[in-house]
Amino acid sequence: MDQQQYQLYLEILKEELIPALGCTEPIAIAYAAAKAREVLGVYPQHMVVACSRNIIKNAKAVTVPNTGGLKGIAASALAGLEGDASREMEVLESLKTEDLKQIHTSLESNMCRVELMDSAANLHLKVQVFHGEDEASVEIIHAHTNIHEILHNGQVVYRQETDMNDFNSVLSDRSRLNIANILDFANEVRLEDVRELLDRQIAFNLEIAEEGLAEAYGAGIGKMLLECYGDDVITKMRAYAAAGSDARMNGCSFPVMTNSGSGNQGMTTSLPVIVYATDKGISKDRLCRALALANLVTVHQKTGIGRLSAYCGAVSAACGSGAAVTYLESGRLENIEMTIINTLANVSGIVCDGAKSSCAAKIASSVDAAMMAHHLAMKNIVFEQGAGIVKNSVEKTITAVGRLGREGMRETDVEVLKIMMED
């Protein structure tokens, strides 16, 4: 690879693989609330949280970590008032017992009003806090920690010009991502450049998966898979990824390493690869190269879809992990491309209806589809152009799926939220 592209791919990995404590949408709300209180300088008397549809969808039913089981947007914002804004996506890591008392008191007093934001951006929120005549607001758009504007008593404290219609504008350049160059990067990357980052992904995501398998969280999809289907490698791959989501969606206080702004996607991208490599006795160096490939394949697909949509991100992430398994089995570029196409041809129809316990089941299904795709690819079998949305190349197929998730499912997104808000 040329050095400029090599450095760009490193930058993308460092930008995307970040730790987060809890589901990233409620945590983004908590982060904005913590920052708003910091600017206001005192605990507010009341607050308003305005959210885009996708933020509401993903924050409505998931447990907010370190809150004693609270769920929802108001709980996320009120927890954020007690958090540490400097920790960003780990803003709630340091909550204490006395903080919980204040959160519950404020929740009972209905001091937090939640509003639907009319925004073209899928990831968009604004937190306003008030105390007497003073007020402050923090607005986030396109990425979970990307602050667009901070106001204090009507005065601009911080503002970043943002293209409201381009969700990739706040990220490093993704236009040079393609599967062939991602494979080159995986083969050529100096492991000292990615070792620390990937070691954290392995350690964090394994820890929460093992917690999900050991304790009772949600529907316990991961535990059920091992109990009912045995412990063959594919079942373990599905179980570990699902168990991480079981724990994370249901209040576990362990952080995970994200991908494309999502902890579930970070776990689905990495855990099946880690489990497979461990089961097969594959070296740590080879695993790191496979994880570099898996993470970039996931990012590449999400570039066309966006951080949030009605398209389930577990599918994109499972494509990443499936491609990495093919890589571990010494598949050629063509086999890796076949794995991605075969996965997308199968499960691109999974709808995202918010963050909640059943995400674990969707993750398990997506990993299963990716392994089916892998086995087909290793036999040089691929769904051909004209099989539904499949095009005549992997890049055109990825572009088509991006269009499906971004444009084709726009109205689906609206209807999903309407259905979720009904009794």
C-alpha cells in the first residue's frame, strides 16, 4: 500500500474502535447532558432533550448502565447530569450510590422533557438545561461524540460547521476503502501499529461476552445457544457474540470496543473471529491481521448506510467477521469477496427496531449467515449478479446495500418508530 492510504486506514481504525460503556445512543444523550451541566455550572432545575427518530428508537428500551436498571431517554439524560463529560462514551463509569438517589428523585419529578426532533439527520440530538435565568445547550450530530454547537445564555461557546446532509462529513475520508486494499492492509500492517488497539478489543469484548454467559441478562441468548446446540466452533461464535449483547443491552457495566459507533457491531465484528482463532489454535499475530480486516470491512459497509438506520448493523458486522474467518482459512481475495456477497444476499432484510434484548438473537442469526456464506465461498460458490440486490462485484453489491439501508428503508424507519410508540 502507498503510505498515505496506509495511514488513512490506521486513522479509520483508531477513530472507530473506541470504548463505550452502555448502548451508544443513550450514552450520547448522557454525554451531551454532562457537557451541558458542565457549561451551566450548576445542577439544572429542568431540562429538554430533543432527539431524532433513530436516537429515540435506540434509547427507548435499553438499560442505562450503572443506574440500577433504569431505561429510556429521560433516565439517560438525568444519569448524564451526574456523569463525567471528559470520559465521553464512558461518561457514566463513575456513578455512585448517592448519584442514583438524585437520578431517581429527578426522574420522579418529571424535570426532563423529551421531544422528537424534526431533522434530516438520523443521529441528531440536543440537550438544553435551565437554572433560573441561566441556560446551556449541547447539540450532537452524525457521530455520538461529535458536538456541533454549545451555547451558554444564547452565546456561542463552541461551534463546528457541519454538513447536515452528509453523515460522513464528520469522519475521516472513507472513499478510499475497498475490499482489495483492506486485504492488502491486513497483510502488510505493522502489528505494532495496531497491537494495543486490537488487544483492547479482544480483552474488552471477551470480558463482557464471558459475563453474559456466566450471569442472567435479558433473554440469555448466548447461554441458550450453548445449552441447546452444544459447543462446536460455530455455536460458540454465535453464543459469544450474542452473550456480549445480552449483557450490554441489559445494563452490564463493562465497556466494549465499538465499531461504527456501535458496541453490538464492535462485538459482532470481533468476537466470532476471536473465538474461531482460539478454537483453531491460530496465532495471535494472525488473529490481529484478521481483526484489522474484519473491522475495516464493517466500516466500509457502514460508510454507505450511516451510523443509524432501519438496516440492522449486525448484518454489516457479521460480514466483517465472516470475511475474517475466510482470511484465517487462507481464502483468496475472491473468496473473501464471495463471503461478503453471500452474507448480504441472505440477511440484508433484517430490520433495526431499536436497541433491546432481541439484538442478541439478530446477532446470532447474522453470524450464522456469515458462516454459511464462508463455507459457500470456500467452495467457490457465490450468488450471482441478478440474484436480488447482488451486483457483478463486491463493491457494487456493497454500494447497493448502502442505498437500500440509506434510501430504500427511510420510510421503514418512520413506520418502525410509529409502531414502537404505540401501546
